Amino acid sequence: MKLLVSVRSAGEALAAAGAGADFIDCKEPSAGALGALPLVTVQAVVEALRAARTGRPISATVGDVAPGALQAVLERAAATAACGVDYVKVGIAPGDAALLDALAQCRFAVVPVFIADDGLDGALLERALALPFAALMLDTADKARGSLFDVLSEASLRGFVERVQSAGKLCGLSGALGTRHLPQLARLGSDFAGFRSAVCEGSRTGALDAERVRRLRDDLRAATTPPLARAL
């Protein structure tokens, strides 16, 4: 399982990459679950990581956009992609098939992020599985309600992971995850898991701590590596 770490600056991006994060995700945590960084900051993150030759894939969120604002989402997604990121993450609310279909037509890589607070829309997931997305994610909007495991049962999460992976797509889980969730994540076997608050000083809006990233990377690897492989 790969480690995705959300960052809010070029400095944090370099620190996270240096501490072992596998994916670097541009996000402004003070602006909501999928809060977008200013495009100039996204561009700075991309330039810093490319100059350092980290080889880490980079994603960026487009922000929490009001339901029905289809054109605004598409414009923001295109502007984000133009910054040079590898993936553009867009939140998908239950029932928003129109947005999902429109994103599938984009000429850049989009990762739909299903917002799980009100449950998982099974029909919408099936629609996404039939569209040419390389990866799908689950996340939560209201971090005060707890983690992803507080809004969906482990059985529901297992079903999501299995359906996504069976369709040949990468599967990611996020949503106020911490080290206490590593055993559950290991059982689910998603391709990557996203973290922010677990690697920050204080809350998720605090400064990223490279040592916490390093410890989380080590703990994640230990939790998801079979005992025999660890012995070898």
C-alpha cells in the first residue's frame, strides 16, 4: 500500500517526499475537505518536486464546489491540470452523474473522489467503473464526524476496494485517517491511503512534520507487508 500525503506548500512537498511519501497531494486543509491551493502554489509544488527529481506522482484537488456548478468545476480542473500535476482530484457527491460523465471526457487524468459522509452511491460507482478513470478514491467532507471508518462500515469499504480493483483501477482511501487505522487499512488492501492530520503538528491545518511522515511510512509498510516478506 502506498502513502499519499497532502501538502500545502513547496516546502511541505519536498519534506514529505524526502520522508518517504509515495504520492504528493496539493490541498488546502483550511478550505474544506478538498480545499484547493492557489494555482500559483500548485505550480510551485510541481516545479520544486520536478527540480529535485523526486519522481513522486503529484495530484491536486480543485476545491469544494457547490452542487450543479459543472462548468466551474471543469474550468478549475483544466486550470489545475495546466500546472503540470499528474492527477486532478474532483469530489463527487451522491447522484452527480453529470459531473462524472463530463470529467470522463477530459484530456487529462482525473481521479473522482467519492464523498462518503452520506453513504456510497452504488449506481454512481458502477458508472465510474465503466468510465476511463485510472483511479477512484473515497474521502469524507466533515472531518468532525470522525474518520472514514466512522461513516462507512468495514464491509462497505471492502466492497468498494474490491469493485474498484476488479475493474482494473487503482483504489485510494482517505478521510481523517490515523495510525490507529493501519490494521483496518491492511485488511482492506487498497492501493494507497491518504493522510494529512496524522502527519501534522496539532490539527490538519498545522505544519507538516517530516518525522511523522517517516514514522507513518514505516508503520504503514509494517502493517501491510506479509510476515514472511518482512522476514526475508
